[in-house]
Amino acid sequence: MKYLRASLLAAFALIALQPDSSAQMPPSAATPPSFDATAQETRMFYFPSREVRPMNKWGATEVAVVRTGEPTTYGYLMSPTARAHEASVFFLHGAGANATHFEAMYIPLISGGFQVFAYDWRGYGKSEGVSTHLGARSDVIAAFDQFVSRPDVVGKPVVVYGQSIGGQLAIALANARRERITALVVDGSATSFLELAIDNAPNPALKAALTTNPSIVSEPYRAIDDIAQLHALPKLIIQSADDSNVPRARGEALLAAAATPKQFWLTQGPHIATLTRFPDETVQRLRALLKPPAQQ
């Protein structure tokens, strides 16, 4: 999240240069700075890489998602080679890099019998366009609709797995497509764009500005609100006690807000490192999540 911290500094530097900045007004008359919050989304929250790395180990198949009037986006389908997959995972990465940079995270899932579709919304990897909050959500929903219509997905369980800012997208997706999702897993998920910005503000002044003037940050959807609507959907909320990007308190807040059924797994280690640090236990917990409620 070092990129988020730097982007926050840059964005607030622009705000401070505006002629109507609240910094020039007496404290009693201070108002939120006037600027286009949506225009700042890309630079503040999304840090894609256009470097597409080869993913040859599992014979990944590149899949295009084509929509009229929208950017063409891409995902990568990987399946077990020694046996038929028992369920499919729709995987949403975090704010940095792109889907081809996280092969090490897919390997435990594929080895454990899951088919994985790792998706790049607009602006990431080969996907066209520039990321915005609403654009990313629209892309994710469209890609999911295409994915679950595949013959090798129909009739089998579908897990939506999101990391960091991808966790917030996963929750937004589940809120839009609840009937097609068997289980939801989020790891180090943002609770909201505002709280993610507050937690990663590089200095006390910016943290205070965000807290005092929340309208600075565009929030067309909030994970902590959406997850409260997901009744009867099994959920696993993963949070590292050592996470310096998304503090433990945010994971606990997400758990408290979530509708039942829900599980909380407190881990150790860096941000979104669960699949590489605890691969076997992650697979075991996903399998348990797919069992009937009485067996979980």
C-alpha cells in the first residue's frame, strides 16, 4: 500500500493548491475542499501493472470479456490436471500488479481440486480502460456472469474469493449476484474506500483531513454495508493480526457487520499472504465452507 500512501499525498497536494481550499478559511468556516473525487479514484486506489507474465504451470487459458461500449477485459482460467474440479473459484486480486502476478496464490487452490478464474478488471494487465470504483464493479459483475454460464461451472459450487480491495469488490459482487454464489471468502478486505484511505494516510494531517471531510473520498459502495445484506451466504473473513495495510480492527468490524452464517480466521503474517503461508489450511477451510450448514 505504499502506492496508496504516495497517491494520497499527491491528491491532497492538489487540493491544497485550490483557491477555495479550507486551509485558507477560519476553522469555524472550514468546508470540505471542492474537487472531483471520482477523477482521483484511479490515482488514489488502483496501481495496475501492464506486464503480463506467463502462467504456464497450469496451462492457463486467457478468456476475454467483451461488452458493447465498455473496455474489453481479461481473465485466466486454470483447472486441475489430475482430476475433475470439485468447485470453481472466481478470484479477485488487490489494488496492485495484475492477475498474472499472483500464480503462487492460485497453486494451492488448483492443487486442492478447485478450478480458478483469476480476473483483471479494467486497467489491469491486458484489460483495456482505466479503473474507477463503478467501472471495476461493473466489469466484475459482467465477468462473473460470463464465468458462471460456462458448462464446466454450471451445476458446481462457486466460491468468490477477494483480497484487499478485491475483497470489497467480491462483497459488492455477492450483493449483486447472491443467487449464483455458494460461498464468499475475503482476505485482508477493505471495509470501505474511506477507511482504507484513513488507515494508509502517510501523516497525521492527512488522516485528520480524511476523518473530518469524508466526502473527499468517493464511495459508491462500501463492503461494511454490503456484507450486512448477505443473509444465508456462508462467509469466511480472513484477517492477519500483523496486517499493516488493513488493521485487525477492520476485519473484526467486517465480521461484526456481516449477516450470518459467517466465520472469522485470524492469521499471522503480511497483508494477503494467507494462501502462500497457510495453503493447506486455506483449502481445508474452503472445503468446509461448501458443506451443508449442519456439517460446517
